[in-house]
Amino acid sequence: MTRFAFTLEFDGGPFMGLQRQAHGPSVQQCVEEAAETILGQSVIMHAAGRTDAGVHALGMRAHLDSPKPLSPFRFMEAMNARLKPAPIAVLDCVEVADDWHARFSCIGRAYQYRIANRRAPLTLERGRAWQVVRPLDAAAMHRAAQALVGKHDFTTFRSTQCQSASPLKTLDVIAVRREGETVLIETSARSFLHHQVRSMVGCLALVGLGHWPEGRIADALAARDRSALGHNAPPEGLYFVNAFYPK
Amino acid sequence: MTRFAFTLEFDGGPFMGLQRQAHGPSVQQCVEEAAETILGQSVIMHAAGRTDAGVHALGMRAHLDSPKPLSPFRFMEAMNARLKPAPIAVLDCVEVADDWHARFSCIGRAYQYRIANRRAPLTLERGRAWQVVRPLDAAAMHRAAQALVGKHDFTTFRSTQCQSASPLKTLDVIAVRREGETVLIETSARSFLHHQVRSMVGCLALVGLGHWPEGRIADALAARDRSALGHNAPPEGLYFVNAFYPK
């Protein structure tokens, strides 16, 4: 048996999410079906994160076990040939130890959220960013966001369907900056609760619009109550950027 | 009568091109039909450039005449509401003099060409860039491209269907640079021949791959012969970026 660790890039638009779903196409189903035609038997893919419907990935890490002694390069090439026309690509692939696990060995995850802050409807960025029409104050969003850094009970920013054992998470970085008409939010942590990034971004947008004073982010966090949440940002602006592992 | 000058952004993917075509949807048809529902009579849109099927625009300039005394802002808002779901947006709109013409008053045009220089199939950039699998030497492409700057007979880089009266054009700028796995080509001139940018990019890619020595760009130009053309780059990497007018 050979364990392959690989990096996936995908457009989340056509999928019900990363995880296999009974009611529609998923990234997991596409990857597993492609692998099965190569390996000749059923396989299970494990991924670093479980992204929602419409969420994209620039660098999702995953693994699966091959009963065949293929080279990682040949496996990647065969996967990319068989994944078409699904908008999923294997960017790299290496052989890893049998106890390496894309999800359980992961010690850090990085996300990016893109807001298209403009009045005109989106064309080339449609489905790739959240459009916010009124002007956002990215500097105010950045200042307000710093209250979220550190170890906190993130219940306010947690989906009611979150399956995490604890709402306690340590947020390492959250940074907001403007690049032209795009407002970019970058954040990383060992792990995130379900909907945590989208919930944080939604509240920060309220700060950016001037609807919330900057200090209300800290208040919402301290409330530990989902009803203190201002807004959940939509999935199409969210990108899983990277997963980190011990050397 | 009020003449509106406006900036269009569009995803060229679903269109047969900017100009109205008998055999499929065009940007012109979508814009004119949207304007007609607002203005209550048929209108003709004139644009700075006539982009091909699949070519995108970040800042195409155009104009049309309104028989109604609408404000430019109200016209823009109404257009954006009616253009949906077509991936076309009006980014700004101003009133101009009756003798201002988006095409004939234009004194400069700028294009960008995006090459995704990577092995893995495209997902989020599919239809938004030309994928070139083998490594490109962007510095060599840039050096070679400088032979194209200035006033030349660009017959080699001209479509057989080009309707320009003369193959003589003055290329002001062509610059090639790498940004990660993207190779960007930016070029501007008063005007371009049909397929000129795509033809130049196609030949420069042959230099970047090492198939052509750098000096062959100058040789191809000097040949003034379409058969000296190496390759025509595909439309999906091309973006009309800006049109320039006298102050």
C-alpha cells in the first residue's frame, strides 16, 4: 500500500461541498471516482478541511491509499486526466508515511475571503467573491478583527450544525486589506469551527460599512451566543488556501 | 439627444464577440437590447474595440445616444439591472459631446494577455487564461518582444480577415513579466490589427519555450508574411483593459 498526499485546487461552484453528499455532486465523489478508475478498487479520500457548497480551494490537502505501486507523478497525471471536465485539479502529489493523515496530522489551516466592494454587478468575478455594494473601511475592519486573535470561545461564530467537540479555538492571524476594489481577509488557525470564517467576515463587513462600531466584534465574541452574530458571509468569497503539517 | 459614454466589463466566454453576429449572442446585442428597454427605441452601440469570441474586457469604452433626458447614473443603474444575467456590467457612465465617438475619438488601446504556466489543468482560471504546460522564460519573452515596439508593417501578425486599410501600426509598449505561475503580457498602441495581440503572444510563447531564438521575433516581423507566424494564442487569455481619449 502506498499513501499519496496531494494538493487540490477546485472551483467550489458546481459542488455541494467537499464531503460526499447523497443529494448532489461533491469534490470527494469526483476525486474518489477518478482514483477508482486508476486503482481498480474503491478508495476513500481524507481532506484537511470540509468546505461547504460553493467554497473554493487553492491548496486543499488530502490523501488516499493506493494498492498499486504507482509513482506519485503518474498518479497525479492520471488523476488530472480523469477529473476532467470537473473543475478540480491535483497540483502536486507525494508519497507519505502510512500514519500521515491529511486531517488529523494537520496543524494549521489558512483561508482567504474575497469581497468585491463595488456597485456594478460582477462579471468575471461572479461566484468568486462576495459583492458588497457600499464602501467598506478595510482599515476599521482590520482593527476590529484583532479582537478575535487568540484563544476564545467562538460560539457566536459557529454554525448550529458544527460538530466540533469544543467551541474553544485559537485564532492565529486575521488580517484585512484593500487591493483596489477588492477587500481581502486572510486568516489562519490550527482549526476552525463550521462557518467560523464566514461568520467572522460577515460581522467585520458590518464594521466596514459603519453599521457596527469596531468594539462590537469583541462584544459579539464575549457574548458566546449565536444570536449576537451579525451576518454570515456567503460561501462564494471563501477560499481554502493552505494546510500545514509538521516537517 | 444625450450621448452616454460608458465603460463595460464582460466575461467574453458566452459571446460570439463584441460585435453583433447573426449566428450567436454578442456583447453589442445584449447592451443594445438592455438600452432599448430603457429608452423605448432602437439604439446602436459603438465601442472602442471589436473583440473576438471568448475575449474579455476589464474596461471597454462605448457610447450610445439616448433620446430621453436621463442622468448618466440612472442610465447606468438601469442598464446593470437589465443586463442580468449576462456577464456584462457598466462600470461608469458620463455624458459626452455629440461628436465624441468611442471608436473614432480613441487615441490608445491597452490589452493584457494572461498565460497560466503550469502543468495541472485550470479550475478557477478556466476560460480566463491560456494554459501553457512547459516552463516559459518570461525574461526572454520580454527581451524578444522589444523588437515589436515602434512603427512597423505588422502583416505577419495580422489575421487574413483583418479589415484595416494598412498593416502599418505603431506599437507603444509590450511588456512581459511573471507573477507566480502567471505570465502577463501588457501592450498598448493607438490601434491594433485583427489578431495582432494574440499573434504576437503566440510567437513570444515560442521564444519562452525555447523553440524560437529571441531574434526570430524581429525576423518574423521583417518577413511581413503571415506564413512566418509561429502560433496564434487562444482568445480566452486576452483582456481589453483600457481605451484612451484626448482630455
